[in-house]
Amino acid sequence: MTIRLFRTLIAVADNRTFSAAAKSVHVTHAAVSQQMRRLEADLGLTLFNRHTRTPELTPIAHQVVAKARKLVEDYDNLVPSVLADGGLSGVIALGALRTTLTGLTPQAMAVLKTKFPQIRLHIRPGLTGPLLSEIERGNLDAAIITKPHLMPVGVRFRELTQEPMQLIASVEEQDDDPVTLLKTRPFIRFNRNAVVGTLIDNWILSKRIRVSETMELDSPEAIASMVYANLGVSIVPDLAVKPYDATPLKRMSLGSDAPLRVLGLAYQEDQIKTQAVEELFDALKHVIRIAAADQST
């Protein structure tokens, strides 16, 4: 149960229809319906008479709405007094994909800490799915993730950059054709539970390439080390911000139709550390722009 659900309930009461409420709180009609069913389940109450053409509030729902108005008002008054600076002097709990931990994340955090030295950072690595779950539970303020097919209700995704997939091979490898290498060399698979792993698998299937899988890893450093040792080839993102000490590898484009990873920052829409999250996003974008400029020169 969250403040967001009570805001939506109040919007339904004020606008009288789910459709009008959806426009008021900037979500879809289906999202409003889903949120109201969740609120009913959380409260153990029937809030709507759904036998009418337009769902109507039940008598007890009107009492809940009255209490909800007071609760939301108190909440809105509480947050500014507690976080008058938008969270710029507190702790930011940030989730991050492991592929960003040696390039984008540390460089952006250095920019943020230089600007706001009073901020304390807690970094938690993980895959997109688990990181989104932690955001929903309120255990993370934000996370650097790959855009999934569907975003959880109430979680916002802001795009940072797009990274095409590339094939990596040992510098000893003589062949320069990625399709030939995938067909003839052992394949080191990126964890298929990761969004990136799914993107890679779908591309391989679309090309009707049969690979000989030798291992499956979710650590980019481990994958790079295995490829460096000439134990196989792999497909990984062409990182927008390269690691400080990148493993020397042979890197090959997969062509114009290479799958793209959309990298972005995710956080709850009713995030109370608004200014801190905005500054975090700006720091990430700054580092990406600098890296792009350096690569073009």
C-alpha cells in the first residue's frame, strides 16, 4: 500500500470515472483499474460497485477517501520539512548493472560527489529485474538498468543512452566475420536472465545461427577474461563509457541490425529525493557526453 494508490483513489472520487482519473494522475485507464484492485486487496474492502456501467464508490469508500485526503495532505507536508533539499545531503541507494560498474557508474558518482560532497552513496549491483523489484519495495532510490519490455506501474524510466551489441574475441583470433566465429567457436553466453541476454538470444535466433555454448556468465569482467584466454567468443554491449582498464580484445560490429541496449535510470514516480535523483541523472548524462566526445576525436 502506497501514497500513490491513495492519490489515484482521490482522483477517481474527484473525477468520477477511471478514464478521467487516469488523465489526472497521468497513467492509463488499465493502470487505474489495476491500482484500485490492489488497494482493495490491501485494505480488505470493496471500494467500488462494479455492477453499474461506471464503477461507483461504495459507502465505505467515501469514508476511506476522506481519511486518504488527510493522509496525503500530511504526507505532502511532511516530505518538504524532512527533505527540504531534495535529498542532496542524505544517502542515495543506487542500483547498478555490473556492466556499468567499471566505467559509467564510478565516473558519474565522482562527478556527483564533487558537486555535492555531503551526499553518501550506497551502490548495489544486480540485474535489471531484481533492481526494479528493489525500487518497488523502496529499498533503492534509483537504478541504472536496461529498459525492459514492460515497466512496473509507478516506476519511471529515463533513457541515458543506447549501446549496440558487439562480438568480442581473443586478439589472437584471425577471422573477422562475427557470424563465422559464432558458428565455429565456443560461445560464452551472457546470462539469459538479464535483459541483455534476451536481446542477444533473440538476435542469434533471428539470424538462424547455431552456437556451441560453453558457459553462461553475468559478470562482464569474467566474460572478458574468458575471451581474452581464447576460450571462446561472446556478444556484449559496446559500452558508452569504457572501463578505466579495458581488457585487450578484438571487437567486431554485428552490423546495422545489431540489437541495442537502452540504458537508463529508473526510480519511483513518487520519489521524495527528487533533486538528488535529478542531479544523479545529470551526472550520468554528463559522463556519457564526455565519453562520446572523446571517442569522436
